[in-house]
Amino acid sequence: MIDLAILGLLKDRPMHGYQLSREVAEQLGGLWRVSYGSLYPTLRRLEGEGFVEATTGTTTTGGGRRKTVYKITDAGEAEFLRLLEETPGDGQAEDARFRVRVAFFRYLPPETRIRLMERRRAGLETRLAGVNAAITAASADDDRYTLALMEHGRAATASDITWLNELIQAERVRTGITAPRGERRRAHATLKRKERTA
């Protein structure tokens, strides 16, 4: 995830380490913070792999001090796209990774964005079915805190599915990419459910 964030930010412009750390916090909406203890070793590794290039330059801030400035290479551009287009996985680690990917979706063609969002949604729907089954099984128990935690997980997962449905629909409207017939029926059923609960 840190590789994707660094390479994605360096696509915008060359930066030094402090700028990268700040931009991770600001541009990724507070989703994640990167410590200098992981940032600089990652930058050195990316440089060693040929994905970034380090130069020493004078910054416009900080009294003209010389700092190491990093920029993405052509190989880094290719690695960035590879990481961005990876098929979404499942599990809690993928939750944050997918949000970082979304922050850089502007670099992908619409069809790829839709495909990745649909795969992510399918994984979340599988997770939601598992949570629903666990809640049904746990309802007989008297542990209200465990049940409350499961309910919270169900609400968060359902919220993420709704968010993805809205992103997918907006992408389709904006680009004119039509949904497969089954997808259109599903979107219509989701809209009807939302109208009934509103």
C-alpha cells in the first residue's frame, strides 16, 4: 500500500520526504499516516528497484536548504499502474488498500475502474453474507457486546456496498458505459429498497 501511495503522489510532481508524508495525510483524506521510519526505507527500496530517482536539490521552502527530492521513473509509472490495477483482495487489510486505490482512480480508464469496483463490491457482498449468518447464529447467545460489534460490522460493510453502488452508477452515467442486464435489475432493486427505507 505504501508503494502505491508514494508512486501515485510522485506522479503529480517530484517531492522530498517531508512533502510526501504530508501529502499522504492530506490527499488520502486522513485514511492513513506514514511514519518516517517506514517512508524513507521504502523510498530507498523503490530507488534501488528503479521506480524512483533521487536528486539533491534546493527547496523553495526551508531557507534554501538542500534536500533529497524524489521523482517517479518510467519503470515506476509501470509499477504504479500494476499496483493500481491489481484485483482487489478480501479482508480487513484490503479495506484501506482499496481506499488508497480509489484516491488514484483518475489514472485508470473508466472500464477498469468499474471492473475493480465491481470486484470489490462482490467481495464485500460475500463478507456481508458471512456477517449476517454469524449474527443469526449469535442471536441465541446472551453476549450483547459481541452482537453489537457484529451489527456494527454489518452496517459498515453495507455502507461500503452502497458507496460502491453509487460510484459505479455515477461512472456509468458519466461515461455512457451500460451495465449488463442483471446489473441493471440489481441497481433498480437497490433503489427501490432505499425508497422504502427513506
